[in-house]
Amino acid sequence: MTDAIPTTRTPQSSKNGTLKRRTLQSGLTTAAAIIGIGILLPAVFWQSNLPHSGLIVWGLLQVPISLCLIGSLHAQNVGSVATANHLNMISLISWSMCFTALPWLNPAAMGLSPDKAMLIGAMLAVTGTLAATAIQFPRHGQARNVMLSMLAISYAGACLLHREWALASVVAVWFVFIFTTTEVNVRGAMELRRLRTEGEYMANHDGLTELLNRHGFIDSLETQLRQPQRPALALIDLDGFKLINDTLGHQFGDHVLAITGKRLRSALPEGSTIARIGGDEFAALIPHQTTVELRDILDTAHAIISQPIVFLQRKRVVCASIGIAPYRNNISASDWMAEADIAMYRCKQNPQTALWFYDTATRQEAIHRVVLEERFRKALTDGDIHFWCQPIVRTSDQQPLAIELLARWPQADGSFISPAEFIPIAQQASLLVDLGKQALGCAATLLERWSTHPQYCSLTVNVNISPLHLSAGLIDDIRSVFPSMDSRLGIEFVETDLISTIGEAKDRLQELSLSDLRLIIDDFGVGYSSLSYLWSLPFDTLKIDRSFIEGIESDPVRQQLIASIVNMAQALDITCVAEGIETEAAINVLQQHRVHELQGYRIARPQPVEHIEDTLATLYRNARTTRPALEQTATA
Ligand code: C2E
Ligand code: MG
Ligand code: MG
């Protein structure tokens, strides 16, 4: 398979320009024709001995003709090519009638017998009608021109042979007029038709991948619902695409999208409708298959998409999460999309899973999420979300240096809903900014309370903040509770969230780093982000994720990993915190590897604000004694 990128198409704006130019040309020709044929010619004949009543009828006929032409121009402007062509045709036929009337009005004045006048008039009428009809068949331009030329030559020849000069001049004017008007109108009509086709293409397709866009895909989806075939709907979302854009540049990102579109085209069966429906989101309607076949097809598609992409001497693997919603009877297009979206979202939550099928269980889960989201929103408004505190100590002497505020959602029965459950829901519902504000408020209260305490006054209070908050007024929110941007406040950003959102908020982060606040990367190591990229961000502390600490006492590979993280952090003057410390042995190992600070159940569990001072007092009391293994009563 070659990974060449399709070329991009002419921009819409230049097409609009051509359209306007064409309409103007057509308008000018029409105006010239109205003035020349409708007014000047009768004015000339007025001088002849043609009856004036006939010429008045001629003049009056120009009114509907002009109206038709103006209508046709308007129709072209609004893109209604068919209406414009019909109106052009009507005006041309009316004009033919005008010319036809000339010899009939006064055959003698033109040196014709009534029979001959009748015949010539009829011939002119036929020519005009044929020419007018030709507008409807723009592609047969050559045939039309040959036909008109032959008619012109034979008419003019016949007139000259009979020395009927007046008639010959009428015929000559008539043919020049018919030629130019049909040519201009037909060319305009063809151009308009082409532009309209391209315009429709642009409206329904994505320029980068040349696949359908969201609009085009929804149209296809609605059409499919009216067909007897029942395809499956798959949504394919690239993982970590934002990071690619941010770290490797938009050119690389565009290349990834174009290649993914191409790979999807090659991987999905014939008859599939494929689209790029959002930034890094693709959709496909796959012709009816059994579930097993569908799984095979999409597993293969996933494997093909995940092949390395090489561009600008760089190589990256981009994986995808695929959600599949099989057809259900009487489902609407929007519900079908929503079901595939839920499946895709569910798939994203399980990094080990490549595909997720929408089924009854997924549906129940989605309903549960909606209910939980509403309840969480209410709890947040009613002040029912509390913040518990967990101490962080210096490794060397286990003296408390900070506490971390952790959100807790107590239930009526005394249980708690875990942050692991409600934080992703709050994130999805854009409620993390409000939660962050409440955490800042709680931190302000604690710091204020401890500001005069001999020991606690030096403690830092860390709050967990969503990086989305950076672009949603975080700096103002901090200033509103800490006007001096207190140096005892620490802001923790989870690494994975940070790398997926930082692009537009990088400037805010830099601004924040100019203050005295402590900026911390939380859960470091699980985001698989490039270290060089993370180092380019202005953090002064990193918290190594719990998963690296688990079992560290007996795992030399993990120990090696921690050693390298600590070495790098030290070289960059960044403080290292290890979280999830559950055993004495882990403390020993981390001390050997010179990790600066520790947090975990072995030091102290998270607990309500009312209990934290007791715990801190115990920690201070036990500091510098070798190992203060506290048994905490409060658990979360
Ligand atoms: P985190 O910020 O990394 O917080 C540390 C998590 O590890 C806490 O889980 C804590 O209870 C747990 N933990 C601490 N020591 C140990 C240990 O020794 N062993 C084990 N197994 N766990 C330990 P928690 O409170 O369930 O919070 C989970 C995550 O939810 C937090 O991870 C944080 O990312 C998020 N979170 C919590 N509160 C907030 C908040 O107010 N705002 C935001 N945006 N996120 C929050
Ligand atoms: Mg944290
Ligand atoms: Mg953490």
C-alpha cells in the first residue's frame, strides 16, 4: 500500500469569484441584446414603411423578454441553473417570434410574396426555437453551431440569390444575435453546472482526505435508513492525535489524517461509506456482516491504521479507538450516531481495547452515567462535594511539606463514590472547572487558617486542576482567592490530560509559571508522552505515578526506571515525588534512589479536613525518627 496524500482542491472562495464573473458577463450580454435588438432595431425599422402597430407590439414584447432575462440572471445568482436555463429559453423563443413577425407584418415592404414571407418567417421561428432549445443541451455545442451555421448560410444565400437585401440584413442580424446569445448562455450554464457540482462536492467532502465530511455522512446515513440493507456504523477516533499536532506540527498531523483516511479506504470492504466527521474522528457505514465478520474487518482496519507513519524523517504509531453500533429497527440517524459515539467513548476508556460494540450493557452504563452526571452537578451546586487531605512528606526525615486536596462525594448511606468514577463524568460534563474553583476555595481557607501557625504555616496545599481550566480563567480564579498568587499553593495537572489539551493553553501555563505557585505534573509516566516535550513545559515538580511504585521493592526494572526519572529530574532542577507508597520497603528503595518526597497510605491516608491537623501533628512529632508508620483511622 502506498501512503501518498491526495491533493487539495480549489478553495471555495475562488469558485465564488468565478461564479460572480460569469453572472456579470452573462448580464452584460443580455443587456446589450435587450438594447440592440429590442430598442435599436425597431427604431431603425420605424423609419421604414413597416406598420408602426407591429413595431409597437415588438417593443411591448421586450418587456416580458427582459423580465425573463432578469429572472434568469437572478436564478443564476442563487445557483438555480435549471430555472435560469428555462427562462433563457423562453426569452429566446419570444425573440424568435418577434423576428418571425417582421416579414409577416409587411411582406411587400420586404419585397416578398405573402407565401414566401410566411415560409421565411416560419424558418426563422424554427431556427430561434432550435437555438433556444439548445441551451438545455449545453454539452452538444458543436452540433448546435454546425446546425446554426448551415441554416445561416442557406438562409443568407437564398436571400442574396433573390436580391432581397432587406430580408438578408434581417437574417444576418438575426443569426449574429442567435449565435452570440446562445453561446454566452450555454457557456454560462455549463460553467454554473460545473461550479455547482464542485460546490456540492466541497459541501459534502473533506478536502484533506477527500472522504465525505460530517454533513455528507449524515446524508448517507439518512439515505441508508430508507434502504433495505442494514449496515453497521463505526466511529473511529485517533488516540493522542492532539499531542502529535502539538509536538510534531500541523503538517505531520495533516499527513496522519490523510494516511488514516487512505488506510481506512483500503481496509474496509467494498460498498462501505467512509467519512472524516471531525478533527481526528472518522466514521464508516459497513455493509451488512455478521458480528464475527465485522469484528474481523475492524480488527484488521485497526491493525492497518496502527502501522507506523513516516513523514519528514519522523516515525510515529497512531492507534485508534473504534466504537460500533449495529443497526436497530426504527433507529434515527442521530440516535445511531449517539450509540456509536457511546461505544467509541467506552472503547477510549479501555486503552487495551481496540473495538467496542454498542449493546444493552453499554446502554445501561450510558444511562447510569447520565444520571450520575446530573447528581454530581447538583452535589457540586449544593456544596456536597468535600475535600479530604493527604500529606506529602520529605523522604529524608519524613517531615510534612504539603497536603493534597482530594475531592470526596459522600452518599446518604455513608459510602463514597470514588473520584475514579465521578472525575471522568465531571470532565465529560465540563464540570471540572467548577470543581477546581471549589478546591481553590478550600485551599484558601486552610492556608488562611494556618498562616499564623508555627509549623503548618510553611505547608503547601496542592489542588488537582484540570488543564482545561487554564483556558477557562484559572489565573483569574486563583487571583480571586489568592491575590498575591501565594507560593504555598501547588497546582497539580494530570500528565495525560495535560498533553491532550495543552496546545492552546501553553501560554497560560507559562504565565502561571512566572508566579510563585508550585506547578506539578501528576501521575507522571502513564501518558507515554515524550520526555523532551514535557521538559519544555514549566513544571517544578513531578509526581511519579503509583503504577511505577507498586512492587518496586522487588522489581529491578522499575527501580532502574525510577533512577533514570530521578536523574533527569535532578539535572533539570525538578523535584520528584513518589505517590502510592504502601510499604516500608518501598520507602527504603525510594530513599536509596534519592526521590525527594513521598505520599501514600504508608505515610497517611486521605482524611477529612477536621482530622488532618491531628495527623500532621503526629507526623511532625515523628519526623526524623527513622520510620513513622502511622496507622490511620479515617479511610477513603
Ligand atoms: P491523584 O491526584 O493522583 O491523587 C492520588 C490518588 O491516589 C488519590 O486517589 C489517593 O487517595 C490515592 N492514593 C494515595 N496514596 C495511595 C496509596 O498508597 N495507595 C493507593 N492505592 N492509593 C493511594 P483518589 O482520591 O481516589 O483520587 C483519584 C484521582 O482523582 C486523583 O489522583 C486525581 O487525579 C483525581 N481527583 C481527585 N480529586 C480531584 C479534584 O478535586 N479535582 C480534580 N480535577 N481531580 C481530582
Ligand atoms: Mg493529584
Ligand atoms: Mg497522582
